[in-house]
Amino acid sequence: MKGELKSKFYEECLKEIACKAEGKTVLEKMKIVCTVLKKHLPYYFWVGFYFPKEDRLELGPSKGPPACAQIPYSGVCGKAAKTERPVVVPDVNKFPRHVVCDPRSKSEIALPVFNWTGSLIAVFDVDSEELGSFDDTDRKWLERILRETFSVKT
């Protein structure tokens, strides 16, 4: 999917998420984000949140096939949590220490999620069955959606 078309989809998703998430709890907002993005972006195979714990990440709200309930800090999500920066992986099989929750996943993007005080509250993760699904357009829009949904005082 090309950048302009992606941007149109994301813009509509942002509007829908903002409307549905107003006045909701963090967990309710996470469910809304997963539902809206999975519904509207055809290359999203799995989408969800992982919560940072001491020695692992634990599965939170998600949409798609079953996922790992716990993952180590070694994979794509772990890198996003440790560095507090987005990670875009065009081919997960070439990512060192990738955590395989579903062998159908071919590419992935993971982003840190911060609350209004700037604290890391989760990692947002998206998998695709296609190689190279995610790019700078995805990163920019997802950062905006996550910032506008979770980084504001409610």
C-alpha cells in the first residue's frame, strides 16, 4: 500500500479512535485502537499491546490470531521498550532474537506508548503476513495516534 493511501486510512482511523476513546479508560482506549486499526488497515495481521514487567512483556488488549501471553525483552517489542523508540522490521526472520508468536508474520512495527507524564506504559505491536509492510508513513501515523490517545491528561 502506498504512502498517500495509507495516510488516508490512518487519518480516518485517527478520527474514529478520537471519537470512540473520549472519556474511556486506558484499557478501553487500547481495545478501541486495536479494533479500529485492525478493521481498516488490510495489511494488519495482528495488532496489540504488551505491558512492560520486570523481566518480560505481558500481553494486553489485541486483535488477530492468538499471540504469546508473555515475551522476553529480546525481540522487536523488547527493543522498542528498552530504547523507547519505534522499531520497524521489514523481514522478521532477519531480526536478531526475533520472538516468533505466529510463523505467518513476516514484517513488524513496534512503538513505545507513553502516558501524559512521559512514562512508558506499553508497547504497541503490529504484525503483517507480507514482507516490508511497514514504513515511515506507518511510524509517523502510529506515533501520532498513540500520542493523541494516551499522552494527554484525562
